[in-house]
Amino acid sequence: MLPTCYPYTPASVFQALSTRMPKALGQENRLTKALAARTRPEPLLDLTGTNPTTAGLVHPDDVFALLGDPGSRLYEPEPRGRLEAREAVARYYASHGVPAQASRILLSASSSETYSWLFKLLAGPGETVLVPAPSYPLLDALAGLEAVRLERYRLPEEDGWAFHAGAVEEKLDELAHRGQRVAAVVVVNPNNPTGTGISRGEATALLDLAARHGFGVISDEVFADDVRARPRDGVAVLAGLESDALVFSLGGLSKTLVLPQLKLGFLLASGPAPLLAAALERLEWIADTFLSVGTPVQRALPQLLARRLQLKAPLTRRLATNLGALRSTFGAGSPVSVLPCHAGWSAVLRVPRRESEEELVLSLLEKQDVLAQPGYFYEFPHEAFLVLSLVTEPATFAEGLARISNALA
Ligand SMILES: Cc1ncc(COP(=O)(O)O)c(C=O)c1O
């Protein structure tokens, strides 16, 4: 029988389909519309792309030859991931100074998938997960798809957007007054787009809160290998700390080896023994439901990770070149300031607020043929910021910066 809302109208679609997707799905924002309608013949200088493989950063053929292991003809699924692949991830953590047994490591198809597994593991439908602001915009979609509510805690601007456990505690208190339990707290370490990390003291304070309140900690460390200046007491891997909390550190090949197309993520779990064992057993069950990681990439993983520094070098050079261009374009006396870019693949410009961020990015597109992201995409608490991708091809990046500088002079 057809549902009562047939024939479907845009409104009745909402009755027929789940509410896990945004209501505004398909309603483009002004920037996307302007981009789609763009007819100017001048080439577009896109300063937002984060796909290294379309920005001239493609690894040589011998890297992809590693995926041709004849063993991949067999399908021998292992829900947690092949042991030798997990052991290779354990060696990766050892290189960060963290002893990590393969039994605490799981493989997934990407960090995004790891998030979805952890939300399923830690939060029931309608339960609350705390995420930082400003931070990575995909967290809203990942939470929505798991029917999990997001609440944001602040990364204080007055302390350079650094993580403060006190901001999490404030939010916990506020939610407790409203009768809401927090199932998990996400930290993005280093954060996207601000590049800020987490200090040992603040990490310990967060894990203490987690143990006392009984929430899980999800530490997104996909940019852990892209740190240019860590605070002296900075912590790279939260799951490497001694604590009574359940903690998951997330990483993946898209950032660590600049190989997003291989689709492999990993997590390292830590926590008090009985809780950790129960969490790993349940994660294995979730992973077994999907068995999403391909065999060729798992077989190639030990050799790929062994070449990490070599594979990362061209991207690291690219980031350094583009950071140099930022420094020389927006030096002393410029009305634009560049937030310290201590880590990650993004740069944030603080720009004079003569118009809204939206008006600014539209005018850059329409008058300068430059595409930049507005800060509000990342939930900055006020305007005006622009977010640029340091992965951009350097000639495009330098020319784009020159035009932004002229437009804002
Ligand atoms: C902070 C952060 N976490 C996770 C991801 C997703 O990574 P993956 O490709 O492993 O899903 C990204 C991608 O840009 C990111 O910026």
C-alpha cells in the first residue's frame, strides 16, 4: 500500500524518509549556487581543495604496485583487520612513542567510518556527543546519520583556540541541568582548521572527567603527523595516556600517507580492562557486520607504513611552501592576520569585517575568481574568517592570496 503522503511533495518526503539527513539537503547555500551559476571565462583559483591526488600530489607507480599482492585473490575476512596490518599500525604508534598491542587496534575504511562505529558503540539514538567549536564540519553529518545529538564546547579564542577541559566541564554541567547525559566527547587533535593541539595537563583533566562522568573520549588524530610546532607538553596520542577512561585515538591513510583513495582508517583503544574488553568485543561485532576494509590495502599496509616519511615528504614540502606564501603576503601592516598554523592542512585568515563572510566569499568568487571557505562553515564564534587549504597547488595558492590581499587592502 502506498503511504498516505503519495503523490510526494517536498514536505511529504519528510514523512516518508528518516530525519537523519539535514532538512535542507539539496537546498544549496549561496556560495554553491554562485559556483554552479558561474559563467566567467577566467580560470577559477580554488583555494579550498583538500584532495591531494587532484592537486598534483600523486605517489609513484611502485606505491600502487604494492596493492598487487597475489594473496589478495583470497577472501579471508577478519573483522578487526588482518593481524599483520594491525601490527604495522602498532609500529606506527610506537614511532609516536606509544606502546600499542595489535589487540587494541581495529581497521576501518576511513576515519569517518571509525566515527560512525564509535557513535554506535557509545551513544544510543538521541544521546548527546560533545564536539569542539570551531572544528571539522563533517561531524554534524556523522552524528546525524547515527541519530546522535551534537552539542558544542568552545575552544577559547582568547587562548589561541587551544583545548580546555574546563570548557567541556562547563558544557557537561549545563547539560546535566537539562537532564542530558553525555555519551562521548570528541577532541580533534590537532584541530581542523585551527591546527591547535592538546596539552598533557588538559588531556589528563579531560580523561579524569571522562572516568568520573562515564563518557567515552574520541580523539581524532588524523593530522598527528602534520604537526609543525607542538606545544612543549603536547600529546599526540590520547589513547597512549594512563587513565581510567575509555579512549579511542583515530588515524588513517588519507592524511598519514596522503592516500585517501586506499580507504583505510584505524583506531587504538585504551581503558580499564573490563570496559575496554567489552568495547572491543562490540566494535568487532560492528565491524563484522560490514567487513568494509579491502584485502589489497591491508596486505600492503606494512610496506606502505614503513615508507611513511618518504610518502609524506612532498605534501610536507607543499604545506611549507604555501605557509611561506601566507607569511610573505600578509606580513606586518596587512589588515589580514594569519592564525598560527601549527599543524594540519588548513590556514585560517582573520579578515576585517566590512561585510559578512558570505558576502566576502561571494565577492571574491565573482570579482577575483578566487574560491575560499567562510569561517562559519567551521562554527567560528564570530566573523570574519576565511579558511584556505594548504594542499592547493602553490602557483594557484600564491596568486589567490595576492588577489585576496588586493581585495582587502
Ligand atoms: C579532522 C578530520 N577528521 C577526519 C577526516 C576524515 O578522514 P578520512 O579520510 O580518514 O575519513 C578529516 C578529513 O578531512 C578531517 O579533517
